[in-house]
Amino acid sequence: MKVARYYAPGDIRLEDAPAPQAGPGEVLLRVRNCSTCGTDVKIRHSGHPNMSPPQVMGHEIAGEIAGLGVGVAGWSVGDRVQVIAAIPDGTCEDCRAGRMTVCPHQLSMGYQFPGGFAEYTVVPREVLAVDGLTRIPEHVSFAEASLTEPLACVLNGQELARVGEGDTVVVVGSGPIGCLHVRLARARGAARIILVDVNAERLARAAELVHPDATVVSGEVDPVAAILEATGGRGADVVITAAASGRAQEDGVRMLARRGRLSLFGGLPKDQPMISVDANLVHYRELTLVGVNGSSPAHNKQALELIASGEVPVADLITHHLPLDRVLDGLDIVERGDAIKVTIEP
Ligand SMILES: [Zn+2]
């Protein structure tokens, strides 16, 4: 079979490999869709501390069960399933307290375990142990189901930032994650959603799909002034930075209304992690700054339900369907920002 394997920064190889087999407690998966994300581009250029090269990449995985290892119960060959990306151990103090997204022993598909840029991959027993395999409803396509994982992360972010009824929500960054944030905020009852991006063209394309109530081109106007003006001077209840930009995070603090919440959704480059915040704004206005680290198995199940029910449609966000031998083109397209979402169909 063909796989896309990471060896070192700048060195991802498309190569032939023997098809894997399901060992005891494991499930063999025929991968139907594995979507790409900004993290794959980051890994391509700089690797990742959790990556064990050489390794098959790809973590937004949906497919069909092709084989069952000894001792696997409750699943059949032919079942259509979605796989979690981040795998908590399920047993540590954080996991037992329900904080699976910050499990310090977290492992990941496509990092420590072979991922989904392959015709076949193995669902490890660690995934089954935390209920990380979910049946895809019949009317949901594999491509749509592969967006479950990014939507699950977006859901975790909006739960932590307490996005709800009547909120004015600012989403900074109009890539696939920003688009999912707009749609989820709408589904959660936000009253007004403003989408911000430095790039006017990218912003217009995203806005055409996800229909925010207003847009701000932060490359052309001061986004803080624009948000304050759009909210009658009050500011936003929630600002979500879906961009790897310290400047966007600093601006985000200044866009918030009293009791506002800033979600630092996008991480910063590891050599530039510092930002500058007026702590007195946080103090007197009772602001909350909140992080987010992936999603739990439960978030994945809820995210797939949101897709299946139509509350968060995703099919139209997938702008490119590519075969596995074009995975490097796919990563180029993601990097150039020419796509909303690129999905690979091995
Ligand atoms: Zn844990």
C-alpha cells in the first residue's frame, strides 16, 4: 500500500509499505478520508516534539473497518467509523477528573502511532480503551466525518470560553478553524458574529460560505477600533484567535467587553510565545483568558452529532478532494491559503 511518511523537517516521502495487521485488541481500518490541517504543514517544516519519525502522518481520520484483532468486541468488518486524534490515557488524575484534553500522557494518531495518510491504518487499543472510535451515521460521508476532529477541538474551545445565547463573538482568522468557529457559535445561539482576517480575499471567500454578521479586514483597518465601533463601544463577549498571531491575542484582550472571554485557540510559534497584556484591563473588567488543547473522546462524539444533525454543516468547507499521491500538493495548497479544507482520499 501507499503511505505518506514523515522522516525529518522538509522530508515527507510517499512510499510503498506492507499493509498493517490488527494485533490483539486492535482494529484494522481502510482509510477513506484523512483531512489535512495547519499542524501537518508545521510538522512538514519543523517536525513536532511528540513525533516519532519515521512516521505515517495524518490525524483527521475516517474509514471503514477492514479487520478485527483478537478480543475486539462490539465492532464488525464494514463498520464506518471516525477516530479520535489525541488519545488520553483515561486513568491519570486529570482524566479521572474529566479533564481528558490536558492528560499529561496524551498520545496521538499520526505522531506516536501511524496516522491516516495511508490506505490502511491500525486503530490502537489505546483508542478503544477511551471509547475513541465512533460510528458514522449512514447519511454522513467519510469526508464530512473526517472534519469531526477539528470541530471537536473548536467545541472544546467554545465550551471553555463559554460561548452561548446572545453573545457577540469575534473570530480572528478565516481559515477552516475560523469557519468552524463561526458555524458553531451560531449553533450555540450567539447573537452576533464578526469574522476578522488580515487578508481581504481570504476573508471574503470564507464569509461567502459561513455568513458572519460582519467582517473586518485587519490588514486595512485597526481591528480593535473596528470592533469597538461595531459594538457601540462595549466590545465583544468572546474573542477567539484562530491564528498563530501574538498580535491578534494582544488585540483580542482590548476588544473584550466587561466579563469578556478571550480564547487563545491558535498556538504561537514556539520561539515567539510571549505577548504583552494590560493586567489592569483583565483585573477591572473581570476578563478571562483561556487556552485550549485539542479535544476529548466525548467532544468527538458530540462533534459528529453536530455534523450529522446539520447544526454544523461541513461538506461545503471541503474545497479540495485529492488522492494520496497528491498529499504534498495538498499541504502546499493549505500553506498558501488557497483552500478552506483539503481532504485526502487514499
Ligand atoms: Zn490522563
